[in-house]
Amino acid sequence: MTRFLFCLLVVLTVSCGKKESNSSSVFFAGEIVNPTNDKVILFRGDEPLDTAYLDQFNRFAIELDSVVEGLHHFQHHPEEQYVYLEKGDSIQLRLNTINFDESLVFSGSGEEINNFMVEMFLADEAEERLVYHLYKLEPATFAAKIDSLRNTKLESLQNLFDEYSISQGAYDMAKAGIEYGTYIYMEAYPFYHRKKTGEKIFHKLPANFYDYRQDINFNYKGLAYLRPYYNFMKYHLGNMSYMGCMEKCGDIELESNQLHFNKHKLFLIDSLVQEIELRDNLFRNVAMDYLLKHDNEENIGRFISDFHKLSGNNRHIGEINDLYEGIKRMQPSKELPELTLYSSDESPVSLSELSRGQETVFYFWSGSEMGHFRNISKRIAKLKSKYPRYNFIGINLRTDINRWKSLIENHNLSPSEQYWADDFDAITHTLIISDSNKGIIAKDGVIIDGFANVYQSF
């Protein structure tokens, strides 16, 4: 009787701590060690499903009445990672932000596939360094090495499937991540092989080198945000556009004719991809990549015209249009935007005021990126010595104002050449700061070069 009661107690305890197997709700919780902010956001694609704030023990909990089974991701800014959710899951995580991905561990129902995904993510990061050294190999040898890497991962996945009976959906998602992740190396091979060997032309490839392309699924619903799948699509479409143009368009220098190359990519996406999330994201990627290369105003206008024709209802259209208008405002001979900065005595001053009298170079730094701060400070010191006709003005971003003042003093910077921005989003969006080494050259409130680089433009 005592043994029976003990067993009954165990059964009751376990059953009370688990969800009913037929429940459609999902419980997602965890603990964040050394948190970098006060919340965790759960996403399905680019849609936030719920936000949970950390309690006094740095724990959070999210409960959803139902869930679309499949790939999700959670964000604890500035980091994020996958979580695969199915109906009835009750899953917890623990991580330390000092080693975010390496420390991430899942427990509970659904732990097997999620821990496997973390293992694959870390394996992919280590694998990239290994594969980089393999690009010098001959094509057939390289392909055999990549096949071996893929087969080892697929074998591990099959073992997981056999041992823990993970769902078919979870298995298919993980398999796609493995396969498309290794296909990326095959797409990159011609370019890296030429770079590693110094060959003048692309190496001739065996007829079966790209046989896997016969099985590409451009409309794999639910995988638009799976990095290996999405990154493969970017590599593949770039490769196809480049090689196709070389074959059909004649003697065109694609590196210098970005408009021509990126129009090829737009039309290729339009012809191959129908799944709406992937299609929108790929169109966005091409637009962002091209626009941030800062072509001339006429060319970007022609690009945007084609973009609107092919993807005018894109879910990211507002973001793309804002970037386009911002880049137009930063073209030569345009007036500097009206932005307010603050001096070391906290007096407001406009960006245009600081460019009065002589050619001025604005550069940017942050107290949260000390390595970059030290490097750019050394670079600016050299430029000041070599180009005395310029006035170099540092603009600080995303730093507490008192810490900013302390950094100026401790690093012997001239207060008259340093200014602080209080609205990070406004200044980065308005001035199109996508590169930490960006510079802006202006005089008397008028832009000379809105997309200079402090290491390449002088």
C-alpha cells in the first residue's frame, strides 16, 4: 500500500506539472542571467506575439491560448534566438547574456528539437571558419567535404527523430536548416575559390556540382525566418543573377554597375518566389543592400521605380520608401538636415551651424563600443594632422551624457570638437548611419559627401 501511494503521488505530481497532451495552449518561460534589458519578446516571423517583463529573479513567463506550430524566435535585446513551438508545449530556457548562444539550454516538452537547433547553430558558426579554408580545393573534392559535413548532421537529426519521436514538422524544419545551410557553401564556392587561388576566371565546375538545385523549394511556408534557408536564398539568387548576367548581358562590370546587377535580382525573385513572407523579405534585402551602397540619385530613382512595379505591396514598403527619401536628402548640394546636438555644457546647436566657415567632417562613435571609439579616435587624429583644412566633429550616439563627458575628459578630446545626440533613432535614420565608420563632409550647411568613410574617403 505504501509503495502504491508513493507511485500515485509521483504520477499526480508529474501530471500537475505538465500540460494536457490535447491542450492547444503554450507555456514559454525562463531565466535570463545578467540581463541586458527588462523584457523578452516572442515573435512569429516579424510579428510580436507577446512581451514578458523580467521579475526580481530575472525570470519571465509567456502563456498563449494557441499557437501556429512551427518556428518562432524570442528577443532579449540586442540578442535573439529560435524557439520551435507546438501545441501543448511547456518549455523553459536558461541563458547567460555574457555567452548568449553558448549558454542557452531548453527544458520541458519540446526541449529535444530546441536544444538540437542550438547545437546546429553553434556548429554552423564553427563550421564557417573550417569551410573557408576548404575553398581552395578542387570542385569535386570540395563538394565531397561538404557532403560529409551535411551527412553527419543529418545522421544526428535522424538519431534524434528515432530516439525521441519529435514531430514530422520539427524534423522537416531541422532537415531544411541543415541542407540549405550546407548548400550555401556550394553557392559561394566559385567566388571564394577564385579569391583564394588568385585565378582570373571562374573555375570550371563539374556538370553535377549544382545537382541539389533541382530540389530547391522556393515556397517553403514557415521557413522565411530560418537563417540557413533565408541566407541560402540570398546567396543563390545573387549567384544566379551574377552568372546569368555574365552569360547574357555581355561585357558589364557588375561590381561598379550595381543598378544593373540588382535589377537582375529583383526580376529573378519575381519569377521564382511566390511565398509572400519570403518574397517580401528577399525584395527588402535587395533594396536595402542596393540603397545603402549610395548610388547616384538618378539610379536610385530608377531602382525604386522597378521595385514598386514588382513589389509595391511589400510589407516593408514604408521602411524602403523612408530609406529612399533619406538617401535623396543626403545627396551632394542638398542642405544638411535640421538636427539638434548638444555641446559639453549642454547647449543646443544645429548640425548646419557646426559646418559654418570651413569644410567639416562629421564622424560618429559610442561609449558602448570602446574598441571602435579608440580606433576611430586614432584615425581622426591622423586625419587632423594630414588634412588641416577640415574641421573634424565627433558626434556621440547611445551614451549617457555624463559618461560621454567623462570619456571626453579621460581621453583628452577637445570639448569644442565633440557633440552629443540625445535621439539615437532620429539621427541614425535621418543621416542614414548604417556604417560605424561613416563620415559626412559639409560646408556652410550644404552636403559635399553624405556617405563618406573615415578610412576610405581620404
